[in-house]
Amino acid sequence: MPTASRKIPIILFMDPRGVILKGGKDVIQRMQSYASALSIISSDKNIEIVIFSSSNEEKVDAINGDSFRVINISKSTFNFMGFAIKSRKYLLQENWEIKLLVGGDPWESSLAAYFLNFLQRSRIPIQVQVHGDIANHNWRRINLRNRIRFYLSKYSVLRADSIRTVSKRQTKQLKAQFNLNNEKFVVVPVPILGLEKIPFSRNRRPQSIAIIGRVQVDRGIWNFIDLIESLSSIRDDFRLIIVGTGSSTREFLIQVSSYIPIDCYNYLGVLDQTKLRKVWKKVGVLVSTAPAESYGRVLREALVAGVPVWATKSSGVEDLISKAGTDSVKILDLKKSSHELSKELDKLLKCKVSLSFRKQFIKDNSTYARLLAKSWVDLINKQDK
């Protein structure tokens, strides 16, 4: 009688909204780095990463990397139950053994993982990943969707076998908010690929302010306009650099144009990591007006490039200050007068970011993929005992 072929052990990521596919090359490369670290740590188990994702594109080819693959199984959806049902149907065709389920957020993705467990009548361990500053009341106040997601996240994190966070202060807030213990948490920031390739400069900074990221209301873009209005009322000696796009791009640029002459700002749209590296030498100060920031990846990239940061207070910014110091990272307080804000800008433009921060952060960053992969293997080993 022929023996059944050995099932392939996998870690299955649930991505009903298609965040991973939408993220493009940078996100796929980061997932590949996780898979590479996992293959080293679990060499005796040969565990692969499989991502069930979604897209509204007509045709999306599966992405096959080294020990990982991304498979489009659905249109982008908030319907976690429907996504879990499609996931279940796909799994019936494959010779896989799911060792771990990962939800990339504590709402739709994680709920899809829980429902898949229910459909399969299984008890596969689940890691819930929390990237946002969801325990911050400012995050909940942004819109109704965030308030609903906050309550959904309660269900996810309380039942999770593991909770992956991205900073110590974010973790502290989550523990206090949901009355959780330390055992469930693993703090692993999102690794930045090619960080060591970012050129560092301690030369005199150019007279420019940059905002980088999604141009959406929840990123505090109108607070940025308030800052520009305040500064432009008393000075006209700085340029503006805008990188990113979003649902409010057109209206945002109209507002920028009402305070800054069109020949004094550059809108660069979306840039990948390679192109962004070339922009840093043109930036004097990076500004972030996001009301809630759990980690602040771009803020850290700026400091690695020698660019000081001016940011709204959040858990991620406070965590960054504890590492980089109060000279390189300043809290932006829009209640201050135009003259006070102008003086702070001048101080930041003269600031010299410490080279030691760059060296330490690049060193730490190189460990993050391995630390996250280890958290997965530890969960699997615990389940297999």
C-alpha cells in the first residue's frame, strides 16, 4: 500500500484586504527576508511561509520566492468570514500542514485566522500582529472606523497565542489597555531593508522641510498645513518636499499652494526605497504630524541619513527620543506661536544627528527578521510538545 506523501509545514498569513500585495516590491522583499531567516532557524523542519492575499486587479500572478509564496485568492475585502471560507477551500487542494496562523492586523486579518480555525475545527496557534498605535486615544479619535477596530482588536489580542508589537512603549500601552501579561508579547520592529545603503551626512542641512508617507486625513495632514501656514506667515526661506500619495492628495496640494509658491515646493509622489535614499540629502528636517505613531519607520530612516525629526507626540516618537535624544528628535507642538516654531526649526536645521545612533540602529535592524522568525518557531515548538 503506497504511503501518503509528507505534508509541507507552513506558516499561513491571512491578508483579506490585500495589504501585502498592495505594498509592492518593498513589502515582498521584507517577506522574503522573513522566509530566509525562518529557513535558517527551522532548517530541520523546512517550514515555508504562505500568504493568502487579495487584490482588485483583473489578474494577479502568484509570487513564488525562496521558501515563501503569495497567493491571490480573493478580491480585496473586509469580509473576514468570506475570506476564511475561500482560504479553507484552497487549503483542501494542497498538501500543507499549517503550523501557525498569522494575522497582520488585530481586526480583519486576525478574525479571518480565528474563523479559519473554527471552520477546520483546529487549534492552530495564532500570532496577532499590532503595527498601529491602537491603545493611544488619539488613534481612536481619528475616525469611526478606528473606534470600531479598537473594539474588534480586543477580541483578537485577548485570545491570541502571541502578540507581535513594534516598540516597547506601544507594548506598555497595550498591556495597560487590555490588562495583558508579558508572556504573550514579542517586540520586533519592522525591519528596513537596505538601511546601511542610506548615505549619512553631517554637513549643513538644506533649508527644507519634508513630509513623507500616506497623504490621508488620518496621518494628520491638516496639522501639517497649520504648521506651514504658521511658519510662512513670518518667513519664506524654506522649501517643501512632499513624498507619498493618498485619498487627499489633490486637496492637500491645493492647500500647500495657498501658502507656499509653486516653485518653492516639490511633490515627488510615491518613491521606492532606492529612490527615497537619494532624496534625504535634499531634506533639512523631516516633519511628522501623524496623531498616533507606534514606531515611525520613516522617522528612523531620516535619522540614519543624518536628518533631524520634528514630530507630533506619540508612543513611537517617545520611543525614538529615548534612543536618539532630544536634540535630534523634537516634539512638535502646534499650540506654540509662529516665532517659537520658527526658532525650533532653526535649531533642528543646525542639529547634528549622532553617528552612533546610525551604527546602533543598523546593527539592531539586522536582527529583526531573525527575531520575528524565532518567535514563530518558539510558538510551533510549544504547540508540538
